[in-house]
Amino acid sequence: MDIDQEKRFVHSSLNGDADSLTELLNEVKDSVFNLSLRMLGNVFDAEDATQEILLKAISSLSSFKQQSRFSTWVYRIAINHLINDQKKRTFREQLTFDVMQKDLERPIPAYDESFNEIEQDELAQELKLSCTNIMLQCLTPQDRCLFILGTMFKMNSQFAGELLQMTPAAYRKRLSRIREKMGNFLETNCGLAGGRCDCKKRVPFALQQKRVQPSRLDYSTMIQLEQAEILQQKSNMEYLDEQTLLFEALSHYQSAFDPQQFLKELLVSKQLSELTKENTVYDI
């Protein structure tokens, strides 16, 4: 979507055109979902957060002055929502690299021979994707957000610094420290980065702890986005050290959020009051 199209859609949305609003939400929903997924660590919470963030964008649309791109404005809403939400969830802050390392050192039970080789590989892949997201929870909310923007979203320091309200130099310096911390942990513990842990060998433990459920492979069942789509709204930044390239290689996923259906359901919900406060009613 070019900037002229975006301006037309914003103008039409403010005049109550639900089709234009749907186009705007479709443009940003996948990025919001992937940011939420990395920040929150699981698919269920990420889906909820995506809806909450996009609802905030809808209810605040009249305050959007179009001094930046719509996607940039929504990123700011998403970052503020996710960082503040994480601060409220104090139990999340209990996870640290030390705690995770002790967990990785626990003994692994024997493999369940009822799983064949293909199933073992699928479970190992699901565990890898789950583990890398959980690993991010060892960082503070702001450090996590900074690391995600720099490593997975590959945003340049100017843009990311503006979103996080810091100078590009401060952003680069802090990102370097976080990458070093994450890299050291991976180098010691993660087999994908030369460490001692092996996803496939660890599957029995994950099954025992119900961290992976064969009947529900959340990551494996999501639709992956093409790389060209991922880079559409993001700039390239400097190459990363070898260990944290693990995060750069993680897939980005298509959000299950359906803007058109969401707007239809919104019309009959109590959340509509958030929109009517701004005197905008959408004709679905």
C-alpha cells in the first residue's frame, strides 16, 4: 500500500467506511501479531493482544494526524501496550537466564518409542520454536522489545529508536549488550548455536512437563509469511553475531485475525462504545 492509498483509506475510515478500515487493519495485523508473539511467548496470548491493539488503533483513529505512516503509528500503540502489559504481569519477570539454565540441566527421561522418526522431528521443531520464544521472556519487557525489533524485524536504529523513544546511538549500544547476553546464553546452552542442549533429545522432558502437546502443535500449524512480505515494512540493519542469528532465522506467521469479521462482531459488542466516543460508526 503506497502512502496516497493509505491517506485515502484513513480518510474513508474516519467517515465510517468499514471496507477502508479493513484494508488498513489487513496491512498491519501480521506485524502486530508477530511482535505480540515474541513479546508474550505463546500463540494464545498473542492472538488476544493483537485484537486488543487493533481495537485501540480503531478507537484512536481520529487522533492519527498522518505525520507518519499508519503502520508506524500502530507499532507505537503495540509497543506501548505490550511493554505496559508485561509490567503488569509480574509473574513473567520471574523467568531469568539462570532459571532457564537450571531447567535445561534437569535430567531427561527415556524417549517414548510410540513416536516414529517423523513425529519426533515434528515435536523437536515445535519445541525449538516454543523454546526460542520462551527464552525471550528472560529479558526485561523493554530489552525484549528492543531485541525483537533489531533482530527479528530488522529495523534500522533510526526507526526503532524513535519507536522506543531513544537515540539511534543509545539503541545500537543497548542492542549490542542484549545480543551479547543472549549470545552467551545460547552458546552455552542451545545446540543450534553450539551449546549442549538438543531439541530432539529434550522432547521427552517437554512431553512429560506438557510443554509440547502432540495434539496441539501451535507453531507448526500456523501459516508462514513469505520473506518479501516480512521485509515490506522493515529496513535492513547490520549483520548479527552468529549466536543470535538463530532469532533472525525464525519464521514470521500470518495472523488468524480477520478484520472484517472483527468489525461485524464489534457492532454488537460493548466495545462499540469506545468507537462511538469518537463519533465514528462503521457501516458493515
